[in-house]
Amino acid sequence: MTSWRKRLPHNPIPILLESGCEPVAYFARRELLAEDAGPVEQLWESGNAQKILRRQLKNGRWKYPAPGATARSVEDYDQIETFRNVGFLVEKFGFTRRHPALRKAAEALFSYQTAAGDFRGIYGRQYSPNYSAAIMELLIKGGYGRDPRIDRGFRWLLALRQADGGWAIPLRTRSAGGNWTGVLRAKALEPDRAKPSSHLATGVVLRAFAVSTKYRNRPAVQAAGELLAARIFKPDTYIDRKAVSFWTGFRFPFWFTDLLSALDSLSRLGFSAEDPQVRAGLDWFAQRQRADGGWTLKLLSGADKALPYWLDLSVCRIFRRFFPT
């Protein structure tokens, strides 16, 4: 039995292999069993992947289905829809820049990057370190880790830290008042760096650093990881997803900061399973494993019937990193 398996009360492998979800079974064989599961390109031809590709526009983007009347523009909604679908392709089907559709999508996302390095628009004219980093995470996983535009994004993120070393959504550190439309259209608000960081923002930003071999070991990144670990199971400083309950509501691909996404980043950053807060998080999962090897978790997005299996796989991945063979 491998080291990580000893840390769980039940064997999770059978439920993954018998999930009926080809990509889940593929990644379980390749990553958890170290088997030759074949080329990842076989997943690119699956019906679900092709369904996503058929909705891609010629400019590389995906159109948001119903933007509605809000403060944001249609283009901004298209940006978030493009981000969402790139997440599906990269995380669920292993797409990389070898596929022309991902190359087109990557250029579409890079078109939202400013000269400073951030990806602008989802919060109107306001800075968005969380969405900037989340987009970068997917692009790095898709093979763009050495692209100079990614370097520019990392330099911007490092320059935008709060005084305590973490990140916050800049407009939340200022008095935005009740005029949300006006705030989104106003000149970008610089963060009040004296205000504390947010674990919501810090956790998302660290996902990009955690998948970067160039940046993950930098002292500033490791220090931010310590901040995130110390916040596990605590309320956030700001109003967005402030309640402690948000730690244990999950979706995949990762979106906001939750216990699973935080542990995923900390495992990639080289944190020890003996860290008290990391240990508390791992114990939370170990104590909730079902006898069949899976987990019954609170799902924040239930459209994908295979979502429980993706979360099962994600739990196994973090245990495997924290307890390598």
C-alpha cells in the first residue's frame, strides 16, 4: 500500500475507476496508480470535450449565454465564460497548447491583459488579482508557463500584495459605497495596503504561483502560503464569502478558495502535512470518507453529474502529494 493510501480509512481507487467518467478513470490510473493510461489526446476527442469546442467562437472566446442587464459589459461576461470553458478543457480533458482550440482561447484571454500585467474586465475597470491569477493558473497548466506575458502577470501580482504579504480585492479595501455600477466604471482603485489580506483572494492567487516552477519557491510566495494555512476554517476579513461554511463548499474546476483548493496549492508549494492547520484540513477529509472510498461533500455547482468523482480525485491528489510514496 502506498504511503498516501495509508492515511485514508478506505481505498478510494475502485470508485474512481468504476465512476463511468472516462477522464476521472484516466487521471486516476495515470496519477494515482502510475500506470500508462495512454496519450491524453484521447480525451480531447471525447463527446463532452467536443461539445465544448463546438461552442467556441472564431475569435477563440465563448459567448456568455445570457448576460442580462447589469453593470458589466457583454465582453466582460464573455471573458468569464471563456475562463470557465478553458477550465473545463484543461482540468477535465488535459488540453494543452498543442490543441489549436486552446491556443486560440489562450490568445483570447491574453487580449484582456493590460500592459501592467493584470487581466482586466471581470470587475469592470477595477483590479482583480483573484481572476488574473485564476486565468494564469489555467494558462500555465495549458503550457504557457514560460510565456513572457505570464511573467508580467506574476510581477504585477507580487507588486499588488498587502502589507501582511497576502492579497485582497483592492476595491474591498476602499470605501466603495452602494454604487456598484459606478465603482466598476470608475478609475481603478489602488488597494489600501495597510488593510489585512483576504484568504479568498490569497488562496486563488496562490493557485497560479503553486503551478509555476519558477515562482513557487520564492520567499514571498511561501510566506503567503503560511498566511493561507493559518486562515483555514476561519472567517474571511471581507464580505465576499466571509462565512466559515464556505471552506467546505466545493466545485471543480476550482473557482473560489475552499479547503480543497487551498490544500491543493499548499501541497504543490511543499508545505508539510505536519503543519497544524494542514493536518486539520487533511483530517477533515479523512474523517468524512465513506466506506465505498468516496466522499459526500457540499457541491456548489451540480450541473456535472460526475462532479462528486472529480472531487474524490482531487482529495486523492492532495493526499498523494502530502504523503508521497
